[in-house]
Amino acid sequence: MYEDSPEDLCADNLYAGVWQGDMLGSNILGERKTVSSLTVDDLRAHMRRYYTSERMVAAVCGRFDREEIVRLCEKFFGPMTNSGNPVQASPAQYRKCLTLRKKDFEQTQLALAMPGIGAQDDRRFAMRLLMSVLGTSSSSRLYQRIREELGLVYEIESFSASYLGRESSALIWRFHRAMKKRRCGRFSVLSTVLPRRSRSENLPVPRSNISQGSL
């Protein structure tokens, strides 16, 4: 069913190529073969191995009584003991790739990826700000230029996918294009996006935009 979603299918193909041979490149839903072969014992063994105290975080937000929350956490999680299987960062190796998938969709999906910044890198906050400037909303630079001004795409976005380990990260540019086939929209998009990417280090962002949250 998920293969009927062009955005998801494009992203899955990209991750499978970029993180080839690593779990980061695996589809989160699994494959028909792996899902159909799962047993109850497999699931229980997985929970015993990975659902352990050193791998769990209890997060609470909103209006609550802190003392009550602590009491409940101690009640349900207190008896748990460390399993000796803590989270260990094993960086995935980023790989250059070209992945193509032809399917009868109304739109053409195009995604680009390049090495990014890891989840423990102090520069990750600057990266998030850069992504906000470039392509996380309808007021972003890419959206305004490529959709609103040039009319080359139906949707465009950019985001950073950061994971544990310096190499386990990717900077993603994704385009959803709804153009007539006689127009070479995909090449126009690339010729517009790539130069802007190379100039992003000199991208002026007025301080007033940052304070107002309108990047």
C-alpha cells in the first residue's frame, strides 16, 4: 500500500541507496518476506533485547504533577534492570548513488541527498536553522523561488536527517513535480537548486526575519 505514495516510495529508494547495507536503509515497515516470517517468539525476543532500561526514555509534556509522574515511573520501570545491551553508535557509511523507479504516478518525484551533520555534532542547530531558511515552509527560499516564482514544482522541501555517528547523517532535498511531460521541469529545477546550494553559505538572512520566525 505504501508504494502507492510517491513521496514515501521516492524517499525509501533514496535511503536504500544512500545507506546501502545498513539498517538505516531498510524500510521501516519491513518487507513482505520478513514480515510474513515473523513469529510471536521473534517479537518477544526482540523486546527482551531492545526494550531495556538503558535504551528507554520516559518523556512527559503538558500539565502534570511531577511527583505523581515520578511515582508512576518508579512503579512501572523501577524493577527493570540493565541488560548489558546499551545503545552503541555504529556509523553507517554514506554512499553516492543513483536510484530510479518508474511507476505510473501523476507526479515525478526527485530527491537529492548529500553528507550531513551527525546528531551529536554541535553544528546541528545551525543546520536546522539553515533548513528553515531554505525549505521547511512556504516562506522558505526554495519554495518561494522554485514554486511561487518559477512554477517548476508542486512542492519542494529540504531537511536534515541526523543520526548517531558523524557519518550517519544526510542532507535531503526533495521535489514534487507536477508538470506537463513536454516541459523539462526536472532539469530546470536542478539547474536552479544546485547553484543556490553552492551559494547557501553567503545566504543573507535579515535579523528581523529570525526574530519574527519568518525565514
